[in-house]
Amino acid sequence: MNNSLATEAELFGLFELDASGTVLYHRVDPEPEPPTEPLNLAGRNFYDDVAPFENTEEFRRCVTQFNSSDKFADSFTFDCRFDENAQPVRVLLARIREAGEAGNTKSILVHIRRAA
């Protein structure tokens, strides 16, 4: 059983992660079920502490592979597993870099939403 801080509803939103997976910023999407008071997830590790799904290591590999690439942005569909159910999500990844430092990624934006 996963002992994450976030609930499935809090999974949907925007996360800014550093290279080690630490949440720098988080905003919950207002749809479909916004939590009454969003958790402050900044400073927590997304993969170890936040992600409420069971296959976080597979998700980590997708983000790490993007971070190692030369792409500025990418998107993919991912099945988050909860117990024996799967929630298909659409993931958008974008790279944040300091101006003038084209080869140095500062952080990764990860936007997770329900797959259409």
C-alpha cells in the first residue's frame, strides 16, 4: 500500500520538480474534484512522498528519460495504478532553464490531467 501524502484528486495539477524529484511548486487543478484545502507539498519528494499511485518508479523513469533528452517539452499517456485499478492520465513535461544557460535545466514542469 502506498503511504503518499496526496490523494488521487491532488494528483491532477501542475508540479515543478527539481532533478531529484523534490516538489518546488504545486497547484491542484480545479477539475474534477478540488480538495477543500490543498496540501503544501513543496519540499517533499514527488516519487517517495507525494505520488499516490503504485507504479511511481515507472513514472520516474519517464521523467528522468525526458530530463536526459534534448527536448524542451514532451507529452505522454500513463496509467497510474491504484490497488487493482488504473487511472489513465495525460502528462505534459516542460523544461525550465535559466536565461543564457541553454544546457542547464533548472527544473521540470509536470502537468498531470485525466486522459480524455
